[in-house]
Amino acid sequence: MLHQSASRNEKQYNENDWTHILLESMDDPVCLLDPSGVILDANPACNAWISRYYKTCIGSNIYKIISSHPALQIYYPQWKKMIEEVLQSGRSCSFENSGDERTVRYTTYPVFSSDGRNRRVCVIARMVTERNKKDNNELGSRQLWELILEKCHVGAWSMNLVSGILYHTLEQDRLFGYDKPVDDWGYERFRNHVIPEDRKFVDKLFNGILATSEEWDAEFRILRKDGLIRWLSTSGAAMKDEQGKTVCISGISRDITEQKAARIEHESFQAKMEYALENSHVGVWDLDLKKNMVTRTLEHDRIFGYETLLPKWTTESFFEHLDPEDLAMVRSEYRKAMSDKSDFKLECRIRKVNGQTGWISLAGTYKFNKDNEDPHVVGIVQDITDRKQAELDGQKLQTQLQQSQKMEMVGQLAGGIAHDFNNVLAVILGNTEIMLRQLDNRHPFFENLDSIRHSVNRSAEMIGHLLAFARKQVWHPQLIDIEEELQKIHAMLRKLIRENIRLELRLENRHPMVKIDPSHLVQIITNLCINSRDAIISDGNIIIETRIVKDSECRHLEPGSCELSGECIMISISDTGRGIDKEDLPHIFEPFYTTKETGKGSGLGLAVVYGIVKQNNGGIDCHSESGKGTKIDIYFPKSASGELIKKIQPADYNEKRCNEVVLLVEDEPHILKIISNLLENIGLQVLTAENAEKALTVFHEHRENISVVISDIVLPGINGVQLSRNLRNEKRNLKFIFMSGYGSDAIGNYGEFKYGENFISKPFSSKDFLKLVNSVTARKADYSL
């Protein structure tokens, strides 16, 4: 055995020791090369051999020596290939060159450093004669092998189980901390060096080798002589005799402490990375472009809905899971990245194995070696379904909020226009009725004036629709049984719908109570059923159904659109008509927006429904698809109990003349004049004022005589309600009548009114107005305002 060697921890080779070992053990030329071919060390035989071709040996480059001599130049490619193969593979390699007199066999061996990396090449040249060519397959003597193993920091041992002889190299002893050969090695001594935690494993391994004679490869920890704990890797095989009995076991050992620490650190890092990736729903993948096979992590397949890794995954497997709408885009991006050999990143929808749709973020980069061989694409895939859903919900919420604000602005605009237009209509209607009262019905202008009156009334209805949309019309809410009301209007609806359309009521028969103006309910159902009728081209169905639902089922409605809590009443009107196009859906509740042909719809029907529903603290939602019908769901808060709010009808108008003094307050001069004439025609004395300040002055001048105050609500400066309170403080028995181009809801923040008793909306007929005046003047004063 070799007993002398340079310390394996030294970074520089000791020339004297190295040459001494070679001189003692080798007759053949031996040299040590670095990766570039520079001769780091050589024995005398090598020096003598090199001197035949080149002036110096150590420090010279072997490639330069070979290329400079004609007899060696032809072997240059073989030398270069042999040395590069050893450096790349870590395995020995050899070749022969034949001359006229002799054949030389060159054998190269990798020389590993202490960190396990192949940093040097040992070259041995042997002269091969006819006499010993039969031994060419032998790689050298025991000394040669020991030298090679020593330089590779590998220990070797062999135990003859029959004779008990144990052979071991010095490097084997050094692994256990001994600088000199140990003569009394045995299993017990070896076992004592194994740390206690690993002894059971080593015993089981050794007994298993003896019993089965199988090859082994194991790792365990030892306690060296110097007290250091190191990781040892050992592998080997057993030899059997002709009877199959194990007679010898041999193996090699190597210190792998640094590699083991690095491996443990890598495995720990890998485990942490896999945990982080898995909990982040990130999968890692590696596509071999030549084989079209994808290596990936378990989380990759889980993203696509699989609980375990599939046996095979290809690019087509991926494309098969894409949502059809995104397939073309992803294929195009992939082909472009492959063509340009560039990075790519995209987001797309996938269909999981269970049929569910999800969103993924996919990123990849093109990888290949310096020769543009072995191309791969590596990357990550992340499940972003939750983020995408949150983005979509946020976009939907923003759209709903913008739509709600838009509808609110449109409502305010509609209310303002309706107010001004009502004042204009009031003037037209008032003057028309005055003229009609003064003309005989046979007068040539009578028919024209009557037509004007009807047109004004029709215009007033349309303005009422705008006020309904704007939630500013007069309303009289009361507690009603929704299902009973629907049954009452069923017959009326039947007359509005063609005979080839089936109208069906599907009531839950739980008689839910809702606080709403019954006329509002009729208006809602009528408008929706007429829309459904117009959407059905030939035969079809219209279904009205009711259901009590939890408020949680209403959370998809636009934010702030309704006041629903607890249980709600849902009224659904569905039809089998032509449906509504996707681009039209966001606009269907806007006033004057219609999908009907020109002249067949005003565009106010759904806008009125929208306004009435919101006025009653409800919510509305539409589900429709072109060619598949429409379903509109309306939600109202369910009432448990409440008092019926009855509308008090004014007394019938009669021509009775009155002798009371009325203070009339109106900021529109034309309306002021018309109303003043109406009141004077029935015998009332009328004092007028165009604003509250003037009214207070007139009142103070005629305080004792004034018994009735008729005032517009919206006045410049002090409003009509505040004026009435100021006057009531001075005279408790005053009677009041309020009027406005707005509905009562628009002026509700000014005060409360007794519907049908002391409020009238413009434009009004002279008959309706005088009925109210007659009713108020006939009653005792109300002190509650």
C-alpha cells in the first residue's frame, strides 16, 4: 500500500512528495495536467519521454508539445478529445497510438478536489508489446489504483470472509482520522466509529449484505479519531463461491460531509420553495422541446384540477385545458415566443378537469446550451382565479356605482325639467279651461281648445312618468298583500296581452305584506308585461311569480340602490321573447332609451319601473340574453305589520260661492293670474304675492281677514312650507293648500303633507283644484302643521 501522499487539504501539490511516490510505484511515464493542458507535475520517466520531443516538461502545455512534433501531430485530436471527455464525464478514458517499433497506450484519470469537483487529469503512458497486449484491459497495478484512489480522496477495502484477511488503503484509514495505516481493523472497530444514532442502520446494512450478497450504496455518520463527525458514503458488492456462499465483500468509501451539507441545505431550500409555491398556488414546469415532454411540480397539476401528477404532460395537454375563447391568443403568443426564442407572460382562462373555469398567469423563458442544443422552456404557472374574480367584481361594482350615479343625475335632471314643464302646462291648461268655460260647445274654436286640453293632459301623464323615474311623484303607500293584488290585476293584464301568449301566475301563497302604493304596483307589473308582450313575436309565455328570499340573495344589486334587510319579497316577470342584446342591457333603465322600432315605444316604461321601485326602497335586476328571453326580478322589503294609509278624497266640487279672503303665493305670473281668476269666479277675495317676503307683508296688512293661504312650495328665498309655519305662529286657525310642479316626494324635506287634503300637483284641472279649495274651506283649520 502507498503510505505517503500530499495532504488532501493542501491547495498546491508538493512536488517532492508527489515525485517520490511516483518514483517508488511507477516505471511508466506519469504526469498531472490542469484543464488547459499545462503539465503541473511529472515523474522522471515522463520527463525523459517528453525531452525526446520538447525542451522542458513541467510548465509546458501538452497540446503545444504534441502539435510541435510531426510524429505526434496526428494524435492531437485524440489527445484533446480524451482529456475533455475525462473533465466532462469524471470517468477514465484511453487510446493507443502505434509506431514502427512500439505501441503506447495513454490512459487518463480524473483527479477530484476536496469539494468533489474534477479539477485535474492524471495521464499514464504504458508501452504495450505483443507479449503483454493480452493484459491491455487491466488498468494498472495495485499501486496505480491506490494512487488514483488517493488522488480522488477515495478509500478502498476488501474483506475475505473465509480467511479473515482485511485489505484497506491508507486513504481509507485517513477517512477515519488516522495518518498511518491501522493494522487491527475489524467490524467492531469500524462499528465503534459509527455514531450511536446510525449504528442500527449500519448493522442492518451489513447483515443484509451477508445474507443477500446484493450491491449496496449507503450514507451514514462516523466519529473520527480527532473527534469530528463526518458523513461517509460507501458502496460495494459481495463475491460468492461456486456454492453461492458469500466469501468476500469489497467497497469504496468517501467523505461527503460538504456535499451532504450542501444537499441538506438544498433539500431544505427546495422544501421551503415547494411549500411557498404550493401555498401561493404556483406551479413550476420545464418543457423539453425535443421530446415535447413537460417536467413539473405537483402544484402545476393541482392548478388544472388533478390531485396527483399525471403520468404524461405535453403542450397539447395544456392547450386542451384552455378556454376556447382564449385558445387562439395563447397559441399565437406561444408560437411567437418559440420563433423569437424570447420570454413570454400572459393571463388566460382554463377549464379544469372537473369542468370549472379558472384563471392562470403563465410565464416562461427559452433556455439552451452554447451550441444551441437541448432547448428547453422553463417557467411558472399561477392560479389567479381569486384575484381575477376580485378584479371583475371590482369592475362590476364600479360600473354599477357609475350607473347608479348616472341614473341619479338623470333623475334629478328629469325632475327639474318636469317641474318647469308642469308650470308651463299649468298655464296652458288653465287658460284653455277658462276659454272653454266661456264658449258654447258649438263654437268653431271649442273643438280645437278641447283638443289642446287633452294634449295637455297627455303631456301631464308623460311628465308624471318622468317624475316616477325621478322618484318625485305623489304617492300614497299602504300595507298590501302582494299576492292578492297580483290576482286582482291578473284579469286586466289578460286583456292587454294577445291570446296566443300564455300568462301564468306562480304565487308562493304565503301572502307577504309590502308597504307600497297599489297604483305603483299596477304600473310596475303593467309596464313589464307590456314589454314582455312586445318582445314575443308569435306564441310565448309570460310568467309572474313571487318568492320570499333572504337579503343575502340581493347583494348582487347595485350598491346603495335599495334598503333591503332581513326577508324580502321577490317578484319575477319572465318571458320567452327575443331577449335583450348584451350591449343594450346597461341602458335599459335610462329614460327614452328603447330597443323597439321607431314610433313603437317612448323609452319610459322601464325608466318608470326603475324609479317606482327605488322610491319604495326596493331593488331591480335584469337577466336577459338575445334570443333566449328576459327575466326581471324586483325586490321589496317584507313588512311584518303596519297601519293602512288611506287616501282621503276631497269633497265634490260645487258652485257654492264663498266669502273668505285667500292669500295666493305663486312665483309664476301666468299661473298666479289663472288661479286668481278661478278663485275670484267662485266669490273668494284674493290677495296675491309672488314670493314669501311679499306674502308676509300682505298678511300683516290683512291679518284679521285672511283665512286661507294657497302657496307654491318652491319659492325664491323662503319656501312655501316655512312661510306657512311663520304664518301659523301668528294665526293658529289659518287653513293651507300647497301646490307644486314637483311631486310631494321631491319637497318632502320641507315638511309633511296630508295627501288628498291640502296638496295638489301641477298641472291640475280647474275642477280638481276647486274641489280641493271647496273641501279645505269647508273644514275646520288643522293646527298640526
